[in-house]
Amino acid sequence: MSFQNLQLNSGMLRAVKRVGYSEPTPIQVRSIPPILDGRDLVGCAQTGSGKTAAFAVPIVQMLKPVKGKRPIRVLALSPTRELAAQIDEEFGKFSHESSLRHTAIFGGVGQQPQVKALQRGVDIVVATPGRLQDLINQGYIRLDRVEYFVLDEADRMLDMGFINDVERIIKRLPKARQTLLFSATMPQAIQDLSRSILIDPVKVEANPQSTTVETIEQSIYFVEGGDKRALLKHILRDPASQRVLVFTRTKHRANNLAKQLSRARIPAEAIHGNKSQTARTRALARFKSGHTPVLVATDIAARGLDIDSVTHVINFDLPNIPESYVHRIGRTARAGASGIAYSFCDVEERKYLREIEALIRQPIEVVSEHPYVSATPAPKRQNGAGKPRHNGASKPSRQNRRRRSRRPRGSRQARSA
């Protein structure tokens, strides 16, 4: 299948070629034709599968420039600032040959430049719900001329508590519009929402829900909570760990971990919701350029980030929401590349591991030999789950293993809290 088979006009085919796309991804193949036909759509595909282009390409093709002051005719909502900026950039790539104007609206930065862009008139607005609602309340934004409405990463919108803002925004949209809802997972609450805002939608699914990319090598390390930092440093000193995204459960842990890695001469920066937008943008740029090889992130800050050539994703803390595991490891092995995902699991997190394996419907291979093996025996797992694997790391000495077995379990877990 080629882009020529997807009802794209000559101008859009030139834009796609200029951007560097050679062949459409499965989600693009299944989404672009019905969108061009004017259908509402629910799209579900793995992270990194090209969902943004799946809606940006047909919308830009269908959107015709207007004379005079431009009303907002396209509204795309995303859960995070970084994702909003990326979607806005994608719209810019495909509208290069047209006179369409686009802008991103999000918090964490001053609103005045965004207000000025709105006052000049824009065709396409990509926004986070909070800042958008603020500007609506201040009278800077009207949505009564919107023709195309996109809800991206819909499941995370729900997780982050944006659902009330989203519903208020939807009430301001004209009923005569085309609505597109995209997500990497489609829990029941999002399915219920889709039924309330879409009309006879086409449902497309490029991959089974909640599956993980086949080219990602997934491994689990059973480790005491207090040994996680030492294990991480051990792994990061491997020359193969060139561009590594590390996930923690909280912002505080992300900050502390990045500082401790830097003190150990492993350059690292943290990115999370409490960071200013300037600091987040700078950290992300340094990570993308390779200047900082390790980025420590929380789920919310990293959701939807499109970063090429991430060699490893490391779950320093296992997520307590199993769907988050799918999103996290999807930061590597993007666009058909291969990648590695390591997860650290202490005793308290073993229940999360069971839920994750049930969701992805496959066992995660256990690394049974590494310098910080947990003193608590590995759990018994069904269907041959977690066949032991040796990752080349040195095996702990007999004296070290004996020392670990004598330490009370509670002391380790208290340190990791």
C-alpha cells in the first residue's frame, strides 16, 4: 500500500514525500480514507504507530483557506503540553504549501503570545484542556465554527481528570462537525464517551488493544526496593544504553533519581508536571540531541512523546495502572525499529506485574542473574511465564547472597517508600 492509494491529492502527496514518509502505517491506511469521506472515527493503535499523521494529513487536505479573519475550524485536544506541541508541529509540516495557520495552546508558559496568535486568526488550534478553558472563559476563543474536532490520547485524558473540561468544551462545539477520537488503549469509559460524542463512527484498530510491539525485547528484574538505584546505574554503564527513558511513579522520585545519576557521572535530567515548560522543553531537546543520554520521567510528562532512537525504556517503578506499561515501553521501537524494555519489580510491585502480564497476554522474561537479585524468591508463574535469562551481568557472590538473605525484608522496603 502506498500513499497514492489513500485518496490524497497531489499537494498532499508532495507534503508527505517532503516530510520523509515512504509508506503509510496500518493506522494511516485504515483511517485516512474514511476521514476523507467525512466519517466520524474511533482509532486504536499502539503508541508510535503514526496516529498523528493519520488525522493531520486528511484534515489539512480537506481544510480550505478562508478570506478575512480566520475562525478556529480545527480543534485538537491532547493531555500534555509536549504532545500538543508535537501535534501542532505535525500540522505545520503538512500545511507547508497552504496558507493555513496553526498554533498550540497550553499552560506552563505565558499566555500573551498565544493570545496574539489567536487575535491574528488561526485555522487550527491544538490545545490542552486547562489552558483552552481558561482562554475561553477570558473571551479569547470561540469554538462555534469548528468543523473538525480531534480528541487524542483519549484514555489519558480520562486518567488525568480532564473529562469534565473535555465535556464542557464539547458543549461549545457545533453539532455539525466531524469528530475523531484516537487512543493507544480503549477502556470502557472511553468507549462510553465515544458513543456520546460521535455519530455512526468508523472503528479502526491497527493492532490488538493493549498489545506491545513485537520488536521490543521485554525483561523483568526482581530486585529489592533499596537496590533499584544501584541496579539502574549498573545497567546504564553498559555502552549499549545510549538513549534511555526511565520511568518513576512520582515527580519527587524522578528529581532525586536524576540528581543521583548525575552525581554518579551519568548525565540525566528529569521531566514532570512540576517543571516549568521552559525546563521541560530544554530537557527534552537535550535528550533528543543526545547531549543528555538519560531522561527520567513520570507517565504524564512522557505520554505521547515522539522521540526517535530511544534504545531502552526502564521502568524503575512498575506502574500501578497496567495500561501505562504499554504506553511506557512504546517510547522505544518506534516506526518499526527494535528496542529494549527493562522493568524493576520489588516485592510490593509483584501484584502490578501480574496485572500487566494479564493485560498484554504474554509473560515477561525474567533476568535471573544480575548483581542485585531479590532475596525474596521469584513468584511462581503460570504457563511457563518468565523463563530465566542471563543478561551478561556478573552473578552476585555467595557471600553477597548470604548477606542479602539475612537482612530483614522490611528494612529494604522502608527505604524504597
